[in-house]
Amino acid sequence: MISPCSPSLEPPIPPARTSASQTIISPPPLPPNLPNLTFPSLPSSLQAPIPPPPPLPPPPAAMGVAPPHVFGLEKSRLLKEAFEKAGPVPRSREDVKRLLKLHKDRFRSNLQWILFCADLPSLIQEGPQCGLVALWMAGTLLAPHRSIPLEGLVQMAMERGYSAQGEMFSVADMGKLAQEALGCRVELLCGGLGGPNRHHVLQHLITGHPLLVPYPRAWSYDEDFNHEPCQRKGHKAHWAVSAGVLLGVQDVPHLGYVEDPELPGLFHPMPGAAHQPPSLPEEGSPGAVYLLSKQGKSWHYQLWDYNQVRDSNLQLTDFSPMRASDGRAYVVPTGGVRAGLCGQALLLRPQESSH
């Protein structure tokens, strides 16, 4: 049985103050026999005109309401300040296009490119909740009408014994949580993202379904750092959700694709139209497949080479010495990080999907 739905996730809005909750403070009474302190009036010829009152200051910026499509900022002062400096958060399609323009020099000029990308909101994590944040973002595609809040996922994970404070060191436990909380179909992928699994993963992303993948991430003080996959044995174990893929192909199929008006050589599947699946690049072809991913340390899409993610996912072998000595409790499966995360990922589909 699937647990009952929780209320829709919306950024918390502080309640408006009512007159009943306000305390009215009256001025103290004037003392008796108060002397007349009125200044004598000047002759009209000597009176200066009274200057107009200064303009009212602008109202303070509303706090506590996250910007559109980005949740979690209301709890983080540092991220809020970074957001204010960065400007408004673009919508997913605009953000992806910004990313492609930024990295266009990385794309091989002898290939044409096809972009498949689903629309994901962003959620900024608080504490070690990267896996559950990734699951929440994936849930907006899998069960948009359920809208289970992050707090509900954290509570469920703790009640089931999967987590002590929001961390998730078991892909299998994450799959069980996804199935129960979102009512979706879950496929646990073992053996890494390469080899025979590679074709399966790419077809999954082309269909528009999310991939949850753990990896050791690069680290920086910059909150909008790329947090890209690296080779650090799991010391900075992290989770991301991939909901898109950029494919470099020799020829774009004729049926169902349109070229981008701003980026020549980039093609999109036409919305609502049938399209012929492209031929997938060979695994030995470098720089031909990129994942479009989001994770809880940034509100922007990230563009990662598929082989980089594949290799990083296989590096999850050791528990972080820093975490082991920080005095906090963590739920780690028997066999440690290697048994719980290494070479594993989750393919998630809506319950009614036939793909």
C-alpha cells in the first residue's frame, strides 16, 4: 500500500499579522500645568516655505519566499545572498540553453547534437539530504499530483530505518523509498553505467524518465560550483538526478526534429510529434554523450560527460573519514559505501509507463 499523500510543496509564506495579534501602545498622558512652549510666529515676509516631506523609503524585500522554480532558499541566508547576486533563476529550457552556449567549445564540430531534456524544478538541500532532494526533484516528473514535501521524504526514510538525518547510503533503500512514497516503478541498476547498461540508461533518458545516480563530487566553497563527478572514493558521496541527455550523432533522423534557431547544429524533438529514435553513439566514442543533471547544491542544470559520471559512480568505495569522526549518526548498510552505492543507480518510471 502506498502511504497517503502529503500536502503540496509550496515555499512557506509567513502569515499576515492581524489587528488582533498586534499590541497597541498608547502615548503617556501629558503632565498637568504644562508651560506654553509654542514659538512665536514670524512675520509672513520672513517665513520660509515649508519643504515637502521626504519620499518614503522603498518597502523591504520580501523574505521567506523562494524564487520561482527554486525551493529551499528561504532557510539558507548564504544561498539567498548568492541568488540575489546572480539574478533571477531562468526556466529550465533557458537554463539549459545558457549552459550549452557556455560550453559550446566542448562539443565536437564533426557531430550534430540532439537534446532530450525534461523540465525539473530545483531544490536546495539543508544538511546531508542530497539523495532525498534528488528523489524529490525526480518525483515532480513521476508523480506530479502527489507533491510529497521533502520533509515527508526525510521523515519516511528515518521511520523506515534508511536514514538517521536525511543521508542515504543505500541505492536499494532509496529504491524502496521511491516506490513507497511516489508509487513509481523502480529498476535497480547494478554493474555501473557502462557496458550493456549504457544503452539501457540512454534509452531511459530519451524517453523522458529520470535517473538517480550517486557519485563522489568535487567540492568548493562556491555554492554554485559545478559539484561535478570526480574520483575521490566516496569521501564526498553525493546524489544527482539526470533528466536529460545530449547526444552527438552523425546524422539527425528526418522525422520529428527541429534545429535550434540560436544554436546551429543543435536539434530538439518536436513537442507532441512522433520522432524516430536516433542511433546512439558508441561507448568508445569520447565526448559524444552528456548528461543534464541537477543536484541539491545548485539551482542550475549541470552538464557532465557520460563517461565521467560512469567512472565516478564506480569510485564509491569508502566512507568519508571526516564524517566518521564528526560525532553524528549515519545509517550505512552492511558492507559499507561500496555495498550500498558503488556501481549502482536507479531508473525511475511512472507506474503507468510501458517503457
